[in-house]
Amino acid sequence: MPMGNKYGTHRVIEPAGAMPQTAQRISNDMSVVYDNEILLDVIALNIDSASFTQIEEQAGGDIEKIKTIILGIVSERGKQQNPVTGSGGMLIGKVAKIGSALKDRDLKVGDKVASLVSLSLTPLKINKILKVHPEIDRLEVEAQAILFESGIYAKLPTDMDEGLALAALDVAGAPAQTAKLVKPGMSVLVLGAGGKSGILCCYEAMKRVGPTGNVIANIHSERSRKVLEGLHLAHKVITADATKPTDILEAVLEVNGGKEVDLCINCVNIQGTEMASILPVKDDGIVYFFSMATSFTRAALGAEGIGKDVTMIIGNGYTKDHAEITLWELRENAGLRRLFEEQYMK
């Protein structure tokens, strides 16, 4: 086969000139594998949390309707990209074929890999959805997918279950970015601290703020408090609704000596939490929006509207060494690993 474009534009159907992620439709013809593509036999899909939450609500929690919605999206778009949230997720698969131009990679047919690029740009063809695990946003499938030449992936580690690795790698960008952003002495607010990305961000923040820092974990309900406090993942745990900015602000000021925080990390999987992220942050502070439910228009105009001069970072799911950083967190902390094994493995 000929060479395709490094970034996958050769599979874009419409609109012409678009990148695969922004395209409305891409080719998921698995009978054609270009010389710089990798074909995967897909075992499982981890749907992005914001996307799965929206699909589950649309389906009224009905498993068969969830399957129908996802199959419809993939059939129409050639990829798993939620038309409401715009987000996708990631996959685990076995290497079925490696294009001749990629033979020098440390990869062979039969290797199990996790994709580290979004399903929102990955050509995907689902033959059958075998099982849905709504509690962990995961699907077991019979499917095939394509990784482009530019697509990043991680070979699954041999020292942990693939389900455990998938759960962590699904959100690897968040704790790795946290590791880069948090400095000693910082006060850090994590919104959505009860979810897996929030938990990992709390862990990474606690490692890095040192004895003079303050990590504040925001949860929506009390059920996560025991986990966060038991594993020492935060200095303070607050219960407040992230869709109510002034409630968050008041709770933060109470546990941070009356001061706004240096950094807020948003891991909430529902819409309408932009201002709760911005309001408690001091001028010249940082807001990191990992959540794909974020409206960046609301964030930008909202910050302007309250006169907040803060640096706002879009939640890029990739940062250098993010897979290694995140998997190492599970290796170095037995309690954290046990929590992920109990909650996110099926």
C-alpha cells in the first residue's frame, strides 16, 4: 500500500482539509492498511468520562441504548467521537499488522498496546459490543482500529493487569501535567477529586507541595472522603457542588487561611464548572482544565467578567512521559494501586 499522511489526513472524508480529530467523518475501512499505519484488533474501549456520562444520561441508563448510541456514532463518523462533548477515550488492542514503513519500531504483531491518542481521531470499526461496564466507562468489544504514524501508544506493562493499566493510562495526562505544574509551597485545589483522574492528581500534588503546601480535594458527596483521607491524598477535603462557584470559593477560603489558591485542577465530568475553577484562584494563578466537559468560551469570558488575571491551560491528554509517570504512581503506592484494582478493574 502507499504511504498515508503522517497525521492521518488521508482518511478524512469530510470536510476536506480537516484533521482527523476535527473531521465529521473519516474512513474506517480496515481492508486498507497504509504503509505507515498500524492495525489493531481492539479488545476494550475506555470512553472518556464526560462522554460516557452524557451517553448514559441520553440512554436513561439503559445498557442496550448505550450500545446503540455508540454503534451509531462509530457508524456515522468512522470513529468514537461524542457529537455533544467532542471527546472520545482510548483503547486496548493487539497489534494485527504493522505497515512496512514502521518496521523499525519496538513493536511486533501480537503485542498488546494501549492507545494514548483519543478515540475522537482514531479510525474504528466495531463488529460487536460484548459488554458494557458503566461504573468504569468501559466497553468490551470485537473491533478494529488504526493508529497513524504520529499516533502514540504504550505497550502494556507485564507487572500489572491490563485492566489496571488501562484505567490509569486513560487519564495519564492529568497527573503528569500536575507533576509539572505543582511546586513546593503551593496551595492546590482539585475539583472532582473523587474520580480516578482527580485521585491521581491529588496524589501527585501531595508528593510535590512539600510541608508548606496545601492540597484541597473537592468532592461532590461524602462517599469519597474516606478514600482520600485514608490514603492521605489531601490536606483538606471539602464537600461542595462544583456548579456553584461561590460555594466552592467559600469552602476553599475556609480551609486555606482565607486566601485564594495558587492552582486549580478541574477533573469534573459534567458541564458548568468553569467558574468554580476560576473564582478560587488568585491573580497570576493557574487553572488547569483536564475535564473534557469544559467550555473554553465560558471559561475565557467568565474570567474576563470577574476581572481575574489567571493562566488557563487546556487539558492536553498528552505530556512527555505521561504513561510512565502515571503507571509509576501505582507501582510506588500500594494503597493507590489497591484502590484502582478494587474500583476500576473488571
